[in-house]
Amino acid sequence: MRNTFIVLLLWAAFSSCSPSLSYFTQDLYDRNRWTESELKKIQFYLSDDVYLRRKLGENSSEIVEGKVRIVNGQKIEEIFIPRSTPGVFTFSPKANRFAIAFENGSNQRYLMFGPSPKAGERYVLLAKDWERASGTVTYDGKEYEVNYGAAFAGLMVDLRRIDRQDRNSRTAEGVRVN
């Protein structure tokens, strides 16, 4: 009984410290009316794994940090961005479109997110086009295929942390006549 109590106590202590992630939605954005400078202070997280793949030409040697594999005799560059990877807002090319960077390096290493009516207005990964099994995105200035499951990869935020950052209060001391 005592061990169970200790385990529950430890679980409560650790869970209160971990982030409580919620999907970033159009409604949340509209209610808070964040500016670009405020968005840059918000820590975003990726909700699902995203795999980027592109076929390399036979003479291509411009691979910088991607992993190269040979699949069916073709050179394939892969970049994996796991779920819960932290990201930062870099810019907004137009209304309701966010460029989010999940790694340092080139200023072109970002993915685009925007609200999707099919996903309850959550901000999800945007692609140039979605085919049956994949989509095409631009990352680091190059076109990559992403798996279809990435269509539902969304942005998440820690609402408790945002609430603490937005709350700036003080108590007036009053002014007395001398």
C-alpha cells in the first residue's frame, strides 16, 4: 500500500511538471490575436511523425545533413522529424499560414502549417498537393514527398505555459496626500 502511494505521489509530481499539450487551432489564434513577435515566443510541438523523402539524381552530391539510403537501386534522402519535436515560428507568408522551423541551420528549413476545416480548424501540415499516398512540400529549398499520415500532423502548444506568459498583473499601492 505504501509503495502504491509513493508511486502515485511521484507520478503526480512529474505529470504536473510536464507540458499539457493542446492542438493549436484557428479559434485559439483568433481569441488571442497574437502578433508575429508574440508568436515567436510560443513553443510549438509537432503532433505526429513526419518523414520527408526525395529521390536524388545519380550525380547529386549536395546532401548536407539528411540520411541517404539506397531503395530499389535509387538514392533516397530522408529527413525524419519525430512527434513532440519542438519548433519555432519563423514567419507568416500570408494570413493563417505559419512557417515553423524544427531544426537549426538554413533559414529555409521550415514546414508550412495552416488551419484545416477537415481537422476541426487545427493547424496542420500544408503541402502543395496531396495525392493518395503522399504530398509534396518544400523544405530547405528542395521538394520532398511526405507520407499521407503527415497530412494530419499538427501544431501543438502548452496552454498552461502560454497562460503564465500572457498574465502580467500587479496591485496598485494607492497614492496618499502628503
